[in-house]
Amino acid sequence: MKKNSLNFWSSRAKHKVIAGSNDPYLDICETNMLISFIPKRKKKILDVGCGTGSFLQKLVKKNKLVKCIGIDFSKEMISVANKKNKDNSINYHTLDMRNILELKKKLDFKFDYIITKRSIINILSKNVQLKILDNLGKLLNKNGKILSCECSITDQNNINQHRIKFGLNKIYPPWHNLYFSDNVIKKKKFKNIKLVNIHDFTSTFYFVSRVINALINKQNKSKLHYSDKLNLIGWKLDQSLIKGFSQTKIYEFKKK
């Protein structure tokens, strides 16, 4: 499965403008939300599963940072990232996040913020996902934080309950993803990190797009598009207006 997943992501490096998501509006929202957590002063940042490097490249334009490192298990992704990179403060390396402690051995510093953006969900084992999160804590400075922007099966299940009520098909994670369970994250006793908060920041959008807009398009027998007007309206609404449907969340951890 790992080999198939690697081939999948390596192919996306060549053919996709946004390597990690098909929805450009969702990608912008996730990026801006993550950046909003990071102070506009010098910090050391690690992007785990950096893909083609888009996040760090956008981050350094807004925040002045001491050092940024991006890692990804796909050589093709890292190759694209290096070709795009024009900032001396960013370095990209090929490394599987399962072996993240190898990075700790090579560096003489730790990080103030570690970012994951739709990357840990590509690990198809709950226990390995949790181990990776805990190991990331070993790379944090004192008071350092992990901002893990990942998908929640908890809220996808809530979405599906309402889709079923309206005769819509259930939606599922892609074959190469294992979404986070909020309860599992909350109950896990990590050695190196502590859960601070789970930030729901896309709930209204997901309800509007995956339930209301999907139903309207089904009734009109029209094809769904990310740029549908109702989806764009969903982004402009207060995301706390409709709660419990934030399929994408930021899981915030701090170093113990």
C-alpha cells in the first residue's frame, strides 16, 4: 500500500497545481488558517509532508522566519519544491515521516512550530499516525506547537447522516487516506505532546457544499463544481454558524 501511495503522490507532483487537494478554495482556507496561528516574528518551522512546498513558500512571504524545513517521502514532490524555491530560508528534503527521528539526529536545533497539512492521514494505521504525532514532539522547542491540519472522520460521519436523510450517497475518504477520529485523539495519552484544542474552521462550508449544494445539484441533475456559487457563499458565512460538520480541522498540540 505504501508503494501505491508513493506512486500516487509522485504522479500528482507532475500533473497537479495543488498537489495535496483538488479544491483550490479549501486549500487557500487551510493555508491561511495555519498561517494565522504562527506569530509574525522569527521562528523555526517544519512542514511534514510538504508536497511541492507551496505552504512554506506562502508562509515566508508573510512571516519573517529564521529557518524552514519541508520534508516529503516523494522525491518527485521535493524536486518540484526545490525548483520552485527562491528563498534561502527554506530547505526541502526527501524523508518519510515514519522516520522523522532521523531528522532530529541531523539537526542542531529544534522547531517552534511543526505543520502537517493533509499528510498524516496518508498513513493507513491509526497507531502509526499517533506514534508520528508523538515523535514530532521530540523535535519541538520548549513551548513549541504542532498544528496538524487533517481530516476528521468524526465530522464526515455527521455529514453522511444528513446526506442519507436527503437520499444522497455517503462520501468516503480516498483510498489512500485514514481520517482522524476526534475521540481517539482526545483520549490518547501522548508522552511528548498534549492536545490543546481541536479547531473547527470549515463546518458551515462543508454542510453547505456537501449537503445543501449536493442536494440542489442532484435535483437539477447538474454536475458538482468546487466553484459552485452556493459553495462560495458557504465560505463567506460564519463557520461556527452550523457546527459539527468541519471535515477539515486543525489539531493543536503543545510540547509537554
